[in-house]
Amino acid sequence: MMVEEQRWRAVQDRTRTADGAFVYAVRTTQIYCRPSCPSRKPLRGNVEFFVLPEAAERAGYRACLRCPRMARPLWVLWPRGSAPAPSICSASSSVISAFRRANMPMLAGSPG
Ligand SMILES: [Zn+2]
């Protein structure tokens, strides 16, 4: 499958920009990793891909110890089912601008 091949290539290249877009899980070790994990790369035949780490965990995989907090903080912030990685930047910048807008009245407001 095309998407899987792209993901596999990202794993092989340790593509940092792919972090957060998916995780790969290794059937032989029962561990899942982010694409840029420094661990030795598994055989293609032993790998399956998940968009969310939670999905990998539901499938029985454990988080890789060498991907300590990996993209986890980001993932935790995402509402379930929301679009992964490529939207991180735009999502966080819109959060920031919403935050700024929300704080404007406070900044401009009269002293309490
Ligand atoms: Zn790892």
C-alpha cells in the first residue's frame, strides 16, 4: 500500500517531520516507536503502522523506552480523532492567537 510504503520510508530515514503523524509497531518486540526513533530498525515484515499511539496500545504494543516522551505531550493535547502531525503547527498557532485575543481585554482593561 502506498501510504504504508511512505511511512516505512520515513521510518528507515528516521524522518523527524513524520513524528506525530504515525507510530510504527514491531510485532516481534511488541513495542511501538516514533518514526525518528534511534533504535535499530526492524524488518519490514514485522512492522505495522498506527496513526495514534493509543491505537498501538490497544493492539497490545508498549511505548518504546528510547522514545521517552516522544510526541506524547502533543498527542495528549489532541482531541481524540483529530488530525495528526501536519496540523500541529497551524493548530498551535491558532491556539496561541486565540489565547492572545482572549488576553487582550485583560491587557487593555482597567486595573482591578
Ligand atoms: Zn523507539
